[in-house]
Amino acid sequence: MAQKPRGNSGQRAGGGAPGRGRSNPGSGKTRSNPGSAGGASPVSSGPVGARTGGSKATGGQGSGRSVRTGSGGQGRQSVASARRAKPGSNRTQLIIGAVALVVMVALVVLGLVLNKKATAAPVTDHPISTESTSSVGDGVITVSNGNPKQTIDLFEDGLCPACQLFEQQYGQQINKAVDEGKLTVRFHFLNFLDARSASKDYSTRAAAAMQCVAQAGGTGTTTATSGSATSGAVSSGAVSSGAVSSGGAARSGGKGLFLAFHSAMYAADTQPKEGGSSDLSNAQLAALASKVGAPASAAACITSGSGIAQAKSAAQVATDTLIKANGNGGYGTPSGMKDGALLNINETSWLTNLLG
């Protein structure tokens, strides 16, 4: 938008020499400086705000406006001199900057230490369970050894990324506690992440596979294998040919079987990605079960999908249980409960404290 032109600042009325009068745009009238005598012409002192080189204002008396003199230069010199007179100010700024940097580094290091502590596995010397047995009742898988004093309920989803982290951190501690007869674990598998799987039903099928293997885990012994063991079994959508048990042992059914299959299902290179483009078929799940020592009956159960209906029903019951326990309508996995109350599994020592 075009702007309306303004008159030159300091122009005399009638086109005279530059002065302090200011013309109103387009009016041709001149407004005199305050204090000018009668109808005297405005006093000319050059452009507004201009210095006079140190001399006093000219043009007679009563201009009504003082003119800055050359003393301003002296003021600036005084400020500069004052700054130069304080050599310690730069040193102070450097010290403050150095202290701030040290504090920032300390905070970063502290954060790394706390994070490492929060994610550290309490037990690292019990990669496989050799004494646990498993059973299935109403879709709930119970793993135990003898008659432990402590019983907990764990709620998981086969596609849950956080469940993988939970297994990595606490899986060995659970193995050890169960083998030592200190802990019974009831596993509840949800399927709310079905929609986030490529097949749209992976969580349900994974839960059914868990039940099939758990049903075969009531008897039998653990047999060592000479093959190299890995914690994962699936790469690029295919079950690998290596042993799957993370401790270098495979099972011919029975003791330790379910916990070995559970660990393999949550291995980093086995578990499908939430929202990924592929997951495991029933045939691949059956092959994975066979690799950890599950009998042919368990593999056939998985391949046929015969446990799907029970898995869906159990998942709904587990969901309702968590919603009731949370009391706010929300729920998530992994979650832990004891005697109907939620456990704070975000506290690293939660199981250590429980076991005493």
C-alpha cells in the first residue's frame, strides 16, 4: 500500500532555509518551536538531533530545545575507559561459562548412569530354566517348581516391544527364582495389538502358540546340544536353522520348555515389529517351538490353530482384569500383579524385593 508523502523535517514555511519547523503533510503551514517570540521565524539549527560540533546552539534565544554538544563523545570515551578499567569482567564470564559446561556434562553423565542402572538385569547367570514345569488352565499358563511362597501374574502381548525389554531385563531372574522354588508365575496373554500386526491376528496366534507349548511342558528333561545357541530364531521372515535356546540347551519337552519358548518369542530378532510389514505364520511359530525342544504334538497344535478360540477368550479376561486393577479404564503391557494388586515393575528391584 502506498504511503502518503510527508514534508521535509525542519523545512521553513515558504521554502526558506532548513529550520526546526515541521510541515504538516500537504498543509503548507509551519508549526514554530515552543518558546519562539511572537511570529518570529523558526530558528534554524540543522537537522533534528544533529550535533553542532561542540558549539552552543545558534539562532537567538528561546528555541525551546537544547542541542546536544560534543560532550557526548566524552561520555562514550568515559564508558569505554570504564570497561577497560575492569579487566576481571571477561575472566568472570569465562569462569561462569566453564562452570555451566561442567554442570551440563555432569548432568549428561548422571543421566547415562541412572539409565544404565534402571535397565540393568538383576540376574545374568541363569539364561535357561532347567527345573520349571508348565500347565494351562482357562488360557492362563502357570509356571512353577514345587510349592513356592510367592506367586505373581504377568500380563503380556506377543507383539509388545516393551515386553521384549522386560524379558531381556527380568527373564533370567524369573528363570532362577522359579528353578529355586521361590516363585510361581501365571502368564496372561492379551491381543490388543492384533491390529498393529501385519497379519492382523499375530498377538492372538502367538498367545495360542504359547498355550500349545505350555501344555507340553509338564514332564521331560532338559538335554544339552552341541550347536551354537542364539537368543533369536527368525531372520528376514524365516526360522533359522540354529538352536534357539539362549543358554545353549534345547529341550525334548518338559522342564524349562515353556520359559525357553517364551524367551525365544521375545528375542530381538524373532519378535515382529509393531506396525511392521511382516510377522510369523503358524508354520514358523511351530518351527520355532520345535527348535527349543517342543514335541511334535505342540508343533501340530500351533500349525492347526486349534488354540485360537481359547486364546481369544483368555485375552478378553486378561484385559478386563487389568482394566479393573487400574481403575481408570486404561491398561498396558507388560503389567504385573500380586494378590490382585498391581506391581510397580518400573522399579528395578521390584522382584528382588518381592523374593526377599
